[in-house]
Amino acid sequence: MLYKALQLYTWWYMKELIRIIMLLDHYGTLLTEKQNQILKMYYEEDYSLAEIAYNYNITRQAAFDAIKKGEAVLNKYEQALNLAQKQTEKEKTAEEIRNLLKKLTVNENEIGEIKKIEKLLDKICE
């Protein structure tokens, strides 16, 4: 039972980590420079609270608070603009189209057209 709970927590944590990193990609420039840097250090570079506190000459509690405030701002932007959610939906749709293209039986003349479609899908998902 404990192992199952640990697996569930790990899955949730990884999902949340990816979500915050996506939000940082979309809205990071809207944060203050310090907030952006602290969140990147914590989420992308795997700095501990102590390491962040040392680099900014603040307490670990202040580093923790800065992370939580930055997350709140990112969530507020996402709630208002939905850019990360829309990007995720585009990527899922593009993957569905790719899967359908793989199922098609095509002759050699159409292979070039399929490749063009795949490139366009990549462009849409950028």
C-alpha cells in the first residue's frame, strides 16, 4: 500500500514539475527577473532551497516564499491566457494526425506530401 502511494506521489510530482516548467516557458518573461531566475534555478537546474538562499543572500524560507509566489503568478497568467493548455492540445492533435498518416497506404509519389504535412505539424507545435 505504501509503495502504491509513493508511486502515485512520484507520478503527481513529475506531472506538476513538467507543468510548472511549461508555464515558465510561456510566462517566465512576465515575472520579475529575480522570480524568473529563482524558479528556473529550482525547477530547471534542480537547486535546493539552501543553494538558492545562498546565491541571493536570503533565508531558505524567503527562497521558498519566492518560489510559491512565482508559481502563483504563473498559474494566474495561465488561468487568464491558457497558452500552455492550448499548446498541449495542439501537440496532442498533431500526434493524432501523425498516427493517422502512419496508417495510410500511400504510393511513392505521395510520400513527399506526407513529409510536408509532418513538417507543417512540427511548425504548428513550435
